[in-house]
Amino acid sequence: MTGEPWVPPKVWTWSAPSGGRFASINRPVAGPTHDRPLPVGRHPLQLYSLGTPNGIKVTVLLEELLATGHAGAEYDAWRIDIGAGGQFGSGFVAVNPNSKIPALMDHSTTPPTRVFESGAILLYLAEKFGAFLPATHRARTECLNWLFWQVGSAPYIGGGFGHFYAYAPEKIEYAINRFAMEAKRQLDVLDRHLANHAYLAGDDYTIADMAVWPWHGALARGEIYDAGEFLAGHEYRHVHRWYDAIAARPAVQRGRRVNRSAASAEGGTPERHAAADLDRGG
């Protein structure tokens, strides 16, 4: 460290933007910043999201449900531009008061049911359709163990390592080292478990895998934060085996394209209102 150390004030006040890539949308208060109703399509399930790791979790599950014959899982996926503050529109805040994607409205219930937080959405849909969530007590509990492991672990990956390594306005050695250590520890937890298990809950692919795959799997592969070499992601060979098995699934390939730019590497589909939108790649 150089210069005089910063001494925290007795009471913190928001006096200046925090800097970095997301400075324009970071603020210390909740609630909407503007009036904007959400669009509603023709399907009961209306998803408001973006093709980030948290958004991919849900679109992968929806595409997997459709691939296994659950016609009721047809959905409209509306793109929420979080860089432009779309998550602070009045309609979105009414669905998710925390102003984070993804958010889901299920219009098949009376009144419609709102579901926010990606883990809650995965569990809600798995229970609604009776799929990708084990029925036996032991296997179901193991699935939920890993689902909530991911929910609790992701902030250290995204808000911790990802922020300080890729997005912060300056490179802070202490912060990067602290969160790189935690990211590698989590990858090691996952790698050790997958050394003896095909999937997180055992032999069957579940919502736990869908939750962890776009975060830890992509991190080991260097697909997020461009940090594969920095974290020596190649060391986690069991994570790579598991990642590749999931990446080969057609429904996963479809789901990861939803709510992403058409210019993305996967050939994204910014909005998805029918299977044909993905079939034609836009």
C-alpha cells in the first residue's frame, strides 16, 4: 500500500460514484428509479432476465423441461438491460424488490405468482413440473445442499473475485489475492466432490448442476472474467469433465443463448418467445 491509509468515517455517506464498470447503477437505496411496466407475452411463464450466469441457470432449466416433454414450461424471455438500469423500472421492482435478474411471473396461478432469486426460481420450477429434483429424501437433500452452496458461494465469485479482478477501477492486490484464494478454494471443493460423483447430487443431472455450471464451471474454463489462466483453471480436471458433459446437452446449448446479444459467441437470442426463435438463431 502507498500513501496515507484510509480511515473509515464514523458514519458512511454516499458522496461519490464508486467507480468501475457498474458505477452508474450502483446505489445504496432500493426501489424504482423510473416508471416502466413489464411486457407480458402469450405464455404463462414470463421471464425477465439477461444471459449472465444467474440468468443462464433458469433458461437452461426451462429448455431442459421442454426437451423432456413438459409443454407447460413454454415461456417468454424478455431481456433486461442491467447496464442501462432496466432492473430499476417500476414493473421489474414489483416482481423483484431486490432489482436483480432473473425474475419470473407465473400466470398459470390466480393471482399470478412472482418468483425472484435464481435459486428460488430453479426450485419453484423443479417442484412445479416434478423434474430435475430427486424424489428420494437423501438425494433431494444432497441436491439442495449443492444448490444452496452455489447460492451462498456465488457472491464471493462475482461480487468478490470478479469485481476486483475484472471490473474495479484499480487493481487492489489485497482484494484480488483474498478473493482469488476463495475462488480457488471453492473450485477445489467442487473438484474433490466430482472426483467421485458424475453429477453434484450423484448419478443424476439436477437443478444443482444447472446452478453451479454457469458459475464455477465457466470460471474453471476461463469463460467468465477471462481468468482461466490466472486461477490455473486447468488444474480442476473433474470440474472440466463435468462441465463438458453438461455443455454437450442440446437444451443447455439452447438455454445459454437466451437473452444474450446476437453478436455473442454462442449466437444469442435477445428475446425468446417460441422455440423457433432459437431454431433460427435470433
